[in-house]
Amino acid sequence: MTKRFTDKVVLVTGASGGLGKITAEKFAQEGAKVAIHYNGNREKALAAAAEFEEKYGGEYRVYGANISQEEAVTEMVQQIIEDFGTLDILVNNAGISLNGSTWKYKMEDWDKVIGINLTGTFLCTKAALPVMREKKYGRIINLSSVVGIKGAAGTIAYASSKSALIGMMKTVAREVAHNGITVNCVAPGYMNAGVIADVPQKYLEETVIPSIPMKHLGDAEDIANAVAFLASDEAKYITGTLLPVDGGFSM
């Protein structure tokens, strides 16, 4: 298999488990040097790095940071550039979902979700852009969601954050297109990894799956493949684009 990312340096946020880990592994499989971000569980991140090294060789390092805090993000990205020499690809994958009816929703939950999903993506993008602009090359992929396109009851903060990522992506894409940097979004549908664990099984079987034209959940690898495509030279003329990967759910 041709390795599309040999010697490229990739930062995947929220990469110690779920969709993030599978996405990070996709880049590892294709020759990238991967910065594995985590927030809280260093052991899982180290285990992922060790697993990738055993399977694929290569170079992997772990970085802990609360991405809702600018100083932490700045320090993390600076350390990645110091360790690897550069940063080529940023995958803004980290995200959380705290659900509840809008009229009952707690401000503390709103702040947490917006802080990680939206502010965190902004801060990582802001920190990565100087090195990308300097060398006139970069790929930034934000993980949005079909919930940000269609909405879903009980997801006021999550849906708002994921919808806002689309506007952020389009804005940044316009700002840096002339610098050789592409910025795109992947919008996962209901997948068999990640925040799907928070969805009750009965609701999945009776409501979610019947509403998907393909009538089944997606595989996490489907998301990793879409992200890798947008990060590759095959997509070098694609920017400012939203790519739903959802079995037709959002059409």
C-alpha cells in the first residue's frame, strides 16, 4: 500500500480512544509521525502510541492538554513543533456531549461542551496556523456532526458547537487558501464508536437506525478514511467543504 503521509507530522486531538484513536491509527498506518493528544488518561494515550509503534514502526508521542485553555494549547503545539520539527496536519477530533432539554440545560454543561468542541478547535487551529502559513502547507480537518446539520432533541450545546465548526471551517479556509492550507469538515453520522455510547440502545434500535437510509451504523474506519482523504494530496484542491459520512442520514 502506498503510504500517503510518510514523514508528515499529524496532531489528532482526543486521540487516546474512540474515533480519535482509529483516525490516529490510520495516519500511523500510512507513515505519519503522530502527536496523540489526550486530556486526563495518559495511560490510554501511551498504550495507543505503543500499539502503533509495534504495528507500524514510526514515531509517536503523547501530549496532555485541556484544549479549552489557550496557554495549554499554545504550549502543546510549541512542544510538538520542538519534538518533531514541524506540524503538517491538524485533526480537530476532541469533543464531548452533555445532553439535556434546552429549558433545563445547565450553564456549566454549556461551558464545558462549547469549551472543548468549539473553543478547543479554535485554539488548536490558531496555534497551528503560524507554522503552516510560514511553510505554505497545511491540512486542517474539523470533526463536525450530522447533529450540527439537522439538530437533535436534547443536544443544544453539542449541536450548536458542531454547527459552529462549519462556519469556523469556511472562514479559516478563506483566510488561508492562498497559503497552501486547506481546511475542511467531516460530519460523522451515527457511528459504532465515540459518543454513540451515550445513546440508549432502545432509542438506537427504534429511532436512530430506522432513520438512516442505509439502515445501519457506520464504522469508525469510515470516518478515519474520510479524514485521511481530506488530509492527502488527492484532496489538495478541496477546501471549505463539509463531507457528511452518515449513510445518507443528512440528505
